[in-house]
Amino acid sequence: MNIESGQLLFYVSGSIAVLASLFVVTNKNAVHALLYLVVSLLALAMCFYLLGAPFAAALQIIVYAGAIMVLFVFAVMIFNINQTDIDREQQWLTWQSWVGPSLLAMILLGEIVFVLLSQQNWATNPSSVTQIELVDARAVGSLLFGPYLLAVEIASFLLLAGLVGGYHLAKELPKKTTTQGGSQ
Amino acid sequence: MTVPIEHGFVLVALLWAIGLVGLLSRKNTLFMLMSMEIMLNAGALAFILAGSLWQQADGQVIYILILSIAAAEVGLGLALLIRLRQHIGDLDIDKLDEMKG
């Protein structure tokens, strides 16, 4: 079985996503972790594109790596994370406490990989996507505003609730309620 | 191009597990939020994979819905963290044991 260039690209960007996610989880500095998270999201966008979903890839870059990450960066700026935060995270990340659980988890991971690889009946075509075809934005849009119209409406309600809740939570507290909350 | 679908699902499982480990092991709520983003992304990748397996646009539709859920979750979560920082002056999840649960 020869490895084509697209397949190679998929594996490379997939391993970049896994590595960057690992760095996000093990990093002590919040800004560095955010940078790795952006890399992970971009690698996943590459995976989406290679799987024949260019619309999802574009959305991943615009919304996730653009908007949501900017939100995170502004929040980190407001939080003003100092050395005590970094030191406290350090004590949870010593490698001695991770050896045993990681070893056992690796065995379980091996079992999952084995089961997935030995499974031969995926849908109608066995063992592989025969030829990845493009699913373009037109098909997604006509499906989104056809059978899934109710889901779009519910998502808009969700975003409105998120907007109102975010405004309510992050605004300045009035003075008398803060003293009341502090005394309890 | 042919990518065996099992390899894609192995990638999904790996990413999801990394996100779960981060969520369980970190004490900083900001990092917990980031780990949840990784887990949501793993779920989205699973839907895109299924969509390309059956050559249907449904996977990408569900991906868009996941994207809007993630946006709302991040907005509310970061607002909560800002309030937390004002309230207890810290982002440590262990300091939130007022309810003694």
C-alpha cells in the first residue's frame, strides 16, 4: 500500500494536533498554552480540509482560531496571572506521579487502537474511505436551512443566552451587594 | 486520497483523552476551559469524519452547531472566571469549596 501525499499530510497534521494538545495540557504558562491551542486548532482545520470539508475548515480557522482564541487572550490579559499561579500548577505536574497511571492508560489506548483497527465493517465500504469527495458549502447550507432549521433557531437562542449571561456575569457589581456577599 | 477511517477515530480518541486528562489534572480553571475546548474539537472531528465516510453534509451541519455551543460556552465560562477572579482573587478550583460538597 503506497502512501499518497494527501494521506501523509493527514497523518502529519493529526500528529501535530495531538502533540500541540499535549503541550496545552502540560504547559504551566497560560499564554504559551494558548499559542499551542491555536496550533492544535489549525492542525485540525487542515484535517477537516483533507477529509473533504473545506467549509468546516474555513469556519474552524475563522471562528475557533480567530474569535474564540481572541476571547481567551483578552481573558488572560484581564486575569494577570502571576508567579504563585505558575508555582501551584508546577506541583501537580511532577512526572513521578504520572508514570503509573500513564502506563495503565497506554495499555487501554493500545486496546482501543487494536479494536478500531480490527473492525472491518464500517458502513458499506470496508476498512477505508474509498475516495474522499468534496462536500461543499452549498450542500451544507441547503441542509442547514432545510431539515435542520429548528436546530439553527435553538442555536441562536443559545448564543443569545450566552450573550446576556456573559454581560450579566462580567459587569461591575454594585457596591452594596458586594459587601452583603462578603459578610456571609 | 484514502485515509482509513479507523486512523481518524484513533486521532479522535487520542485528542479526547488528552482533553480529559487536562480537565481532571489541572487546578487552574482557565486550563480546564482550554481542555474542554480540546475535547469539543475531538467530538467535532468525529462528526466531520462520519460526514466524509457517508459523503453527506450532515456532519458539517452538526459541526456548525458544535461551534456555536463552544462559542456560547467560552463566553459564559470566561465571564464566570472573571467574576471568580474578582470574588476570591484567584483561579484555583480548590478554593471554590464553600458549599462543602
